[in-house]
Amino acid sequence: MAFVAPVITVRDLRMRYGDTDVLTGLDFTIGAGEVVCLLGPNGAGKTTTIEILEGFRERSAGEIDVLGEDPRRASEAWRVRTGVVLQSWRDHARWTPRSLLDQVGGYYATYSTPDRRRPVPTEELLEVVGLVDLADQKIATFSGGQRRRLDVAMGIIGRPELLFLDEPTAGFDPQARREFHQVVHRLADLEHTTILLTTHDLDEAEKLADRVLILAGGKIVADDTAEQLALRAALGVEVKWSRGGERFVHSTDDATEFVRRLLNEQGDPVTDLEVRRASLEDAYLDLVQRYESGQSDEAVRAFTEVV
């Protein structure tokens, strides 16, 4: 099988603001078609990392390869291959979504290829982000969530090979968030788009990401699937049940054996049995709390050992 180079390769990435080291040596790779979520507490350097990879911020040190080029010296053709959805919306108050997307789409048409037709048709984009009914309304009248949907459309109009999403569903209602998740899955599964996103919504990360990177203390301290990170948290399993009109909760490391004993006990029958394993949110909070309490060495060992 032919070797396929990673879409993103980062080695010893460092960033300093004045006397403060924000990134102290990041190392990771992202392969073609992966959906990877970068998590971390506020101030951990998530947005800084994304902006460096996009070529919008100069790094202090380190080696970076994104789609075969260094972002800080990348060509215009390279930028067309990437899509960006920033945290804050772009303001085009006097435009309508249809006119804006038509205008921007003309730029991408120059870079269309038989393998990757550009741009995505305006009507298709409007449907994807749920703005069909607002297509000819002035953007100045939009709510924050509606502007956010337009930001997403702008980010994917060029049918990017690599898409950066920084808090993409901020301001979305539950229905809009669910529809956006479907868009992400379609981009990854059908168009083989590589996606790197940040989010504070741990449930969103668990639903979308093939792999999760957790940033703390200026470094990537965990890198695995959400399921494996939850297993490594070693937080046990929570079992809930009812018996004789009373509700019980118990934590255990061996849910199978505990439930077997529970069901074999004499007395009133067990009802409303629920077994809940640790989630990505549980694992993430456990790891961050260890770092904040000075247990960084123990945290790294816990989340990097083989399960």
C-alpha cells in the first residue's frame, strides 16, 4: 500500500507572548479524512494553535507541515484548499446570504478541478446551513446564530480538503446543532475532508471526533478516541436501580459482576436498572482537575498507558 502523508504534522510547536509560554512543545499528526477535536480549558492555547496552523499567526518555534506546506509561507493555491470558521463572525451587513455566497464562490471557481468541483453551489450551501428562507434578507437583520450559520457556509464554500472549525456551533439551537453535525459527517465520509475543530461542548466532541487531543500545560497530554480516553480515566461504572420503591446508586470497577450479584439477591425484584460508563466529559474533567491540582505526571501516565 502506498504511503499517504499526514495532512497535518506538528513537531515541538511553541508559542510565547511576552514572558508567558502558552504552547511549550506540541506534537501531533492528523491523517486524511480524520475528524479531530482539540480540547482544553480556557487559555490553554487552542485558538492560538488553530490560528498558527491556518497561517494567521506566527509561531515562536517548531516545525509544521499542513497539506505539504508551511502555513506561514503558503501559496494562494494552498489557502484555497483550506476552509476556516472562526469564533467570531465576519460582518457583511449590507449583503444578503445569496449575493455574498455567489460573489465569494466566483473566486473559488478559478481553482475548480475535475476531482474537486469548486465552489459548492449557492443553493446547496443555503440548504446545508438552513438559510434558504433568509437567502435574500439583509445580513444586518440576522441573529447571532443565523450569522454563525452563514460563517459555516463561507467556510465550506470552496469544498476544502482541510477544514478548521473554531467553536462552530456557538449560538446554534439544538436543531441547528444536530443539522450541523450531519454536515460534518457528510464532509468527512463522502468528501474525505479532514476536519480539526475546537469546542467547549464535550457531547459534541464525543459525537463528531474520530480522535480527541487534550491540551493542558502547553502540551498535548492525551491523544485517542473518546471511548479509549473514557476507559483510561479509570473512574469506574455507575449502576443505578430501584428496589422496593427505593432508588440506589453504586460505583464499581466491574459492572458485570456487580449486576449479576444484584439480580441474584433475594427480596423485591430489581427495576429501572441503568449502567453508565464514564464519558469523554468525565475523562476530560478528571484530567484537567489533575493538572490544576499539580498532578500532571500522574495524569499523563493515566492517559497514555495502553488499555
